[in-house]
Amino acid sequence: QVQLVESGGGLVQAGGSLSLSCAASGRISRNNVMGWYRQAPGKQRELVAMITSSGTTAYADPVKGRFAISRDNAKNTVYLQMNSLKPEDTCVYYCKYEFADARNQYNYWGQGTQVTVSS
């Protein structure tokens, strides 16, 4: 099992910045992918950004140039720096940790943290 503890989030005005962090503990794999997803009420959960254990990143188009994902492998922690926030960024943000072994793919989710951007 992997446990994920998220922190950060909150309320900010449009144009402002927030940062999120997510610390993983438990069955940590050397090769893994950590990412941030978000979900608005009545909508599907969608990818925001992801980063591999070697540092390769990927971003969803709506956040490119505004959000930055990073990680500290020594702390098993992933960060999301969100700049130039827009009201449409208002969502619950979830951290995801995934890895695979010879037999299975494993996915773990954090509890979610609310980000609200006021106009």
C-alpha cells in the first residue's frame, strides 16, 4: 500500500498563485509516476500534470505555461506550482502515485484538496 498526504490549496483571486504538495509513504517503488489530476462537480477527473521518477514531465494543454510540476525523490514528494490562476481552475485536485511490477499496475490516490479561484 501507498499512502498519499496532500497539502496546500485554498482560496485565491484570479491571477494569483497557489502551490500543492503530496507526500508518498509506504510501498515506494524506485520507478514510478506521480501526478496531479483535478475534478470539477459533475465532470470527469482529468490530468493536470505528471512527472516520472527520472523527471520527465507532461502537462494538460489548459495549464501549460502556468503550472509547474516538480518532485523530490528523497522525500517522495511531488509539488504543483500554480500561477496565473483562472476561475476555471477551480476544482478538487488529487495526487496520484502509480507504478508497475511484473504482474500488475498499481494506482493510488490522495484524498483531494480544494482549489478555488475567485474572479
